[in-house]
Amino acid sequence: MVHLSTIPSEDEIDDKLVESVKKAHLQLVNDEDAFTTSVYGSRFAALDLPRHEMPEREMPKEVAYRMIKDELSLDGNPMLNLASFVTTYMEEEAEKLMTESFSKNFIDYEEYPQSADIQNRCVSMIGRLFNAPGGSDDATKGAVGTSCVGSSEAIMLAVLAMKKRWKNKRVAAGKSTDKPNIIMSSAVQVCWEKAARYFEVDEKLVYCTQERYVIDPEETVNLVDENTIGICTILGTTYTGEYEDVKAVNDLLVRKGLDIPIHVDAASGGFVAPFVVPDLKWDFRLEKVVSINVSGHKYGLVYPGVGWVVWRSAEYLPKELVFNINYLGADQASFTLNFSKGASQVIGQYYQLIRLGKHGYRAIMSNLTRTANYLSDSLEAMGFIIMSKKSGEGLPLVAFRLTPQEDRNYDEFALAHQLRVRGWVVPAYTMAPNTKNLKMLRVVVREDFTRSRCDNLIADIKLGQQLLEQMDRDSIKKQQDFIHKNHTASGKATHNHPKYRETHSIQGRTGKTHAIC
Amino acid sequence: MVLSRHVDPEEVVSHLQGARTSNNKTKLSHLTPYDTAYASQVEIPKYRLPDDGAPADAVYAMIRDELDLDGRPNLNLASFVNTYVDDNSQKIMAENVAKNLADNDEYPAMLAMSQRCVSILANLWRVNKGEKAIGSPTVGSSEAIHLGGLAMKRRWQERRWAEGKDAYKPNILMGSNAQVALEKFARYFDVEARILPVSAKSNFCLDPDLVRQNIDENTIGVFVILGSTYTGHYEPVEEIARILDEFQNMTGIDIPIHVDAASGGFVAPFTHAGAGQRWNFELPRVKSINTSGHKFGLSCAGVGWIIWRDESYLPQHLIFKLHYLGGTEESYTLNFSRPGAQVIVQYYNLIHLGFSGYREIMENCLANARLLSNSLEATKWYTCVSAIHRPTKTVPTGVAQKVKNTVESAVSGGGKEQQQQDGSGETSAAYVAGLPVVSFRLTDEFKREFVHIKQETVSLLLRARGWIIPNYALPPSEDGTEILRVVVRESMSFDLLDRLVTDIVQVTEKLIDNDEVDLSILHKQRKEPAAKTDSSKKSQGGVAKDTEQRALNVGKNASRMAEGIHRSVC
């Protein structure tokens, strides 16, 4: 049956509610849990990570690890980064080797002789790959080389060697040594400008034109004067990947009887050209080429942190620059800007060299060339103008731009931002000076960029273009600003210093953007 | 690092031809890594890129096995470079090994961490409130020193041009105990290096009196080393700053100081002893400081830091801007693409250990170093050139003591009393400040008694037991003295130390027991391979007959800086 129940008065209800709230007051743990439950149960999860001041107290390692790992998940996905030449894939075995060598200090020759020996082997292999003259009879004739942190260090060393050699000659001839200069293309990577600036060498630029994105050999050689310490030629410019005509520069120098050394910046091309176009003469087969640098961490297929530089012979490396280092009775000649550094990358390089062999490198580079060709053809069919070379006449990258068209509301930068939303990092650049602010997009085809991923990219470019076609100028501008602000790191950057608004570099003067490499 | 001559393989190959079988092609299918052709018939490619590759696991196994010939990092007492990283650091390194520190747009989180490290270090080194410190990660202290020196040179040039004077003959001052990177800077950037000799009076460091005599209007700056790599002494930054202040008052010429705190930058701020006197941005004259993250910063090889006290000390002329996707980055580095994982580990260490964690580790290192020093001196065979085990009272400088007290209380804050009440009680505060380095040599009495014993032999015999303890000459003009040096790192535990002391004692006893002939044989055998590669070693040739000649040879063993030979490891 139905129970009879009393109806509570208003007061009673209120009372009870208040009571229950009182009982259910918050009971948060407040025992400064250092680390007992899971990482996310510790007090550190509720605190900001220290940013400016060292914390007074320790933090358990699991917590520190997890916090940092979580934060790093905000970094981009290297696979979708088509802007950079730098290797993002290595085999597990190579990774294992590298991990095991993290705490080895490469410079510590006496302690890690085997790592040092491995470097020597790499130098030898790379030297031979570039057809360096052997020096079996005369010890002073053979090529010499060294490993570096990257091509930047390699280039600085090469510039330093050229400058010193020029200076020594001038001093011997009793002439002034105030105004050394170096000749290079305006499409050079920023480290060339740095090297010139930091070592106080004037830069003489060979400008690109709207049709020609590499140096003109004739113009280059015409710039030579008595103060020229050398000429830089690039095997694979970072903009269009085109190989500069080293042979023509060399032949002109020979014809005119000029004794000017050539340095080949083969940062990207050094591991591509010998496998894809072995007949192209750009290396030590040309008599004026005295030094070559190459990045192991680009098409050398190693993770970042290794570059190589090789000189034709010890004669091109003035001995004042070489420091002898003694450790427990073993003398080592050393020419570097950096000293202590990790050994893993050099070991990784050796792994790749013997693991892949010429055949392996050729297979990979051939695939890349095929993929680049396929992408070029597809983009051409979609109406883009292709600025890069095809079929191995340049690096496996695709540089392209929109056809000039008055009524188009968007430019290359808008398209780049559109792709960014889909996760692809495809950079847009303003070309080297004197090319009328030519804009372009660039896709670097790296080892891990397969045909099927290429198809995905093409589909996304199509989609992005369709979307942009439907928008008017204002909304594109607005959207572009929004994406720039919210989807790129540099748009959000707060670290750029207001003081340093430089106008001294090619970029500062002309608005050229440096291509990332 | 090492310049290597590229080897012509023809000779080597022809030598091996006899051993080759016709079936020398690497098998593609195999059961184990040791089942491939490389295991027995074919030599692993050394000088020429092989035409065909080899299976991944085989190559891995071969290279790993070969690397076993490298030394054991933990027993290498010659190097300051950190060899122990915990599992988490290892993991985080491995996860981030593919990241390029130069690619800021792609890896913003990594960039943020590197900024935080700069910020944390600037604060640790007491940057002033009103100033805007600016800094950068580098590959190591070498790059940092080049950058610091270059900024000083450019500032000097700009000042000279502004005054309408010539700027052709810059010079820079450093002690002869300077690491090779400092001299490299001078050589590569066309600055005259004024390398000042050291003496026992100056603790084998930069001598303030000589600084006074060598500065002029063309001096771009003074490199002061916080933690000499020879003996671990800190150079007197404050004293040198005072000299430069006086010079400025007299002549109006402002000469900046760059502190090379490669090792000390992560030791002095944490230890109770501090640096003996002020050394960091508290001194207005210190414009820039560099340190190595991979030394006592406890990260992995490949990271250093440089910080300028204010952006105005970094000339605009040297900065390059890079555009990425419409955004910009400022850059002042010598290297471009490079790994970023070490920077992440640095940040991990900073927040994982915190101030007290670093302090504990550094105090432990110093305590172990004191123990080692005292044990060695107790044998009466050895005497220490380093001073961290000597109580400050024997060096009674009232000012220094007072300064130290203030520094200490400033650094440790409220925690000071608490620390001293702790059980053990003893901290480095009671001792001379310095790096946890023990530099020792045979006592004069010992040398008189056992004329035939060369100090280098101790180093050689210890090496046979796995320890790497280098023997080398002190810098000019004290290079008649040779020292053995032990760097006490984090991983040098009490137990290991115990073994080391035992081994040193045993080795020395063995030497005492052996007569001359045995020792000379030992020596000759070791020298032979070296003689082949270096003709300068010929002087080592015959066994000297009289003791005087032998004494001369002792001098020859440890290479001299005057001969252009530098010690490599730091």
C-alpha cells in the first residue's frame, strides 16, 4: 500500500540542503604529492614548467621526462615538412647505433679512437666519391678532409682557408691585404654571407635574373680581381635545385689564365649528382676546384649534425689554421670551429655508407628523381610554371609558381598557408634579388616522400586552389593573416628582438627570403 | 675535428687480394648478422664507398662490435665531458634525434625550450634587472667563444671608427692556460693573441699584474677563464675587473671581459664555495659568459651556451635575419643545421635537478675530489697542484672571505643555515674554490730518491688498468712541471674513487720495486708506433744513460704548447 509520508516544510528542505553542502565540501589532496601516483597525479601537473628561473627543488625524473615529452608533441610532424632537406628517416639499426653513442665526445680521439677512425674512413670514401686525387707517393699531395657539424662550419673553414692562402700570397708579394673579396651567387645560403661578414671578406654578388636562377659563368669570371680570394659555386641552389655550371667557370678561369680557386658548395648535391648524373663534371676532376663541402644530414641520409669538407691537397689548407692537438702522446691535426660534439652522427654516416653502398644510394636517389619528375609533371598539368629542372639535372626538388594572371586574387604565399592548414609545410619564397620579386613554392623530395604521399599532396594542392579561387581578395588576406598567426610558429613568435631589424644582408636589402635547408 | 688524409686504398686492397675468394659478393639472405660475407671473406669497406650495400643488422653488428674498441667513458678521467645520462635523457635524446635545431618553424616547442634555458642561465648568472640579456645555444663552448670574441672585436672596431681611429691591430688577452679554442678565435678572426705566461704565484692562471702591463687602446677584451683546465683554479675575475676599471679611469678606454666558464659556469653558482670572488654579471665589466652544457651542465656532448648581459653588447652588424614562411628569426651562430636533442636534455636536467639537485651533485664532486687529493698527499709520494682540498684559512685574504660569504648567502638564500645543520656538515665553503679537478705530481723528495721513475709511466700503467689519466706539462712558462690530472665528474662515485686510489698506490709501488731496465723497456715499446707517425718524437730514440739526460727526456714526453701542441680534451 501506499505509505503515508509527511510533506516537509520549506525550512526543513533548506536546512537539509545546507547540511549536505556543508558535508560535501571540497576535499582536494593538498599533501604536496611529489610523485606517488601517476605523473599526472603529482603536483607538478598542476604547475607551470619553470621558464625563467631555475627551480629551487628537484622534480622526479619521470615527471620531468613526461612534461617535456608532452610539450614536444607540439612540434611539427617531420614527415610532412617538405621545406627542409634535413634527413628525418633512418633505419632502426642506425638509430640504435646512434643512441648508443650519445655520450661519446667525438673530439676525444684518444678515448674513442675507433670513432675517429670511422671518421677517417668516411672522409676517404667521400673524397673518392668526389674524385679527389690520391696521394700514395707524395704525402703532401693527397686530399685532406674533415667532418663538421654541418655545411655552415664546412663553408666557414673553406672561406678561412681561401682567405689565408690569398693573404699569404699577397704578403709574400708585398701587396696590401685590406680588401679581400669573394664571388658568389645572390642565391647563396645565408652562411656564405655570415662567413664573409664574420671573416671580413667583401661579397661580390652575381645576381640572378628572371630567367636564370644560377650564376652566369662569364659574368662571374669578369668580377675577378687581384683581391679575389675565391669563387663559390653551388651544386644545387636551395631555390630551384639547379646545378651551377662549375665546369664553365673552371674552363673560363683556365682560358684566361687566372689562378683563382673554386669552392663547390655541394651541401645538397654532393650526395645526389655522383649517383644520378655521374658524368657531370663538377668535382675535383676540374683543376680549379680546391675544396668541396657536403652535408651528411641532407642527401647523405643522416640525422642532423654532420657535414664534410674536403680539400684537393694539404697545400690549400694553410698550416697556420691547423692546430695540433696532443693527447697522451698522439698528435692530431685539427681544423674546426667546434670542439667537443657528439660522435653519433659520424657513426650514422658510416653506417649509411656501407649499408647502402653506391648501389643503395643510387636506388634511393633514382626513386627521388622519379618522384620529383612525377610531381613536376602533375603540377605542370595543373597549370603551374615549373622552375626547377627535371630528370637529374638538378636536385630532386620541385620549385613552381602560379602563371602570371591579372585577375587572380591569391599568390603563392596564400597557397602555402592553405596547405599549412592541412599539415603540409610547403614554403613560399621571394626569389633572389633582381628577379622582380618573383615568388615561388618549393617541395623538397626527401627519402621518405613516396609516390603515394606525393599523390596526397597533389590532391591537397588542388583542393587549396579550388578554395582560394572562390574567395575574394579581402577574405584571402584575412584568412592568410589568420593562418599565419595561428598555424605557424613564426607568426606566434615573441622572441624576435625589436633591436635587430637588420638591413645589411641580401635579405635585409632586397627582401629575398632565405630558403631553409 | 681531426683532419685526416684520405687513404689510397689500392695498396691496401692489393695487400688483401690474396686472402680474397672469388665469392666475395655480400649475401643478401642470412641467418644471423655474422652469417654475411663481411664476417669472414670480405673486409668491411674502409676507404671506398662499396658498390653494393649490406643488410642492416649485419652492418649494425659490425659497427657496434668495432666501437667496442673505444674506451669506457666512465673510466676516462681526462675529460670534463659528461658521460652519464639517465634513462629518461637517453630516451628523450633518441626520440628527438631527427630534430633540427635550426628549423624553428617546424619545431617551435624545441625552440621554446632553448629560450627557457637561456633565460634560466641568465638568471643563474645574476643578470641585472634593468638589462635585457640575450643569448644562444651553441654546439659547444668553442663556438660560443668565437661568437663572444667576434662581438667584442666588432664593438671595438665600431668604437674606433666612431673615434676616427684605425682598427687594424686588435689584440686580446688570455692566460697561457687557455683552451685551444680561445687561441683559435684569435687566429681565425685576425686578432693578435697576447698569451700571458702563468706562474705558481698566479696559481697557473691569468696573472692580473701581467694584464695591467699588456692592455692598450687596441685591446678588444680579456678572456678570463672560470676554471683553468690544468689545475681547476678559478681566475680572479673580480680582481681583473678592478684593474680594467682603474685603466678606464686613467685613460677612458673601456675594455670588456668575456668569462669562459666552460666548466665553472655550472659549478660555481651551485657550490657553497662559489668562485672565491664575484665572477658573473654582478660585475658590470663582464659583458658575456659562455658555458658548456655537456660538461657540468650534465647534458650530452654537443651543447654550449653564450649569454650577453645586454642586447647592446651584440652588434647589429653580426646578426642575420632569416625568413620562414613570412616569419623571421634572428640568428648569430657559426653552425646552422644541427641536432637539438642536447638542448632538450639540458632543459630536462635543469628542471629535473633544480638548484638543490645541481648543488648536491657539485658538492659531491668536490667532496670526492678533496678526498682524492688528501689520499694522494697522504702517500707522501704525490703533491697536489690543485687547491680545492686546502682550507681557505691558509689563504687568508680577508676580502675574499668576506666576498665569499656574501656571495654564498646570496646564492643559497635561506637554505644556508639548514645546510650547515645537516649531518655531515662539511661543505666546500671551508675550502679554496675551484673545479672538481685533482692535478698532482710526484713530490720533489720522491723524484730525488727514485730518479729513474718517470711520471708518465704512472699514466701508462694506469691505462693498462683501464684508467685514463693524462700526464702533461703545465702551460708556459711553467712547462717544466708535469702533472697528472683527474677530473672528478658526477659518475665518479666514492667506490670508484677507492679503487682509483688503490690502483695509483699499487702502480707507484710497482714502479718503486722495479729497476731501471724494466722501465725503459716498457717505455721503448710504447714509443715505437708513435715514432713512425711523428718524426719529431725521434729525440725519444735511445735509452739515455745518465740521469741528467733522462731528466731532459721527462720534459720531452709531455708535449709543449710552445711546440704548437695543445691538449685536446677539455
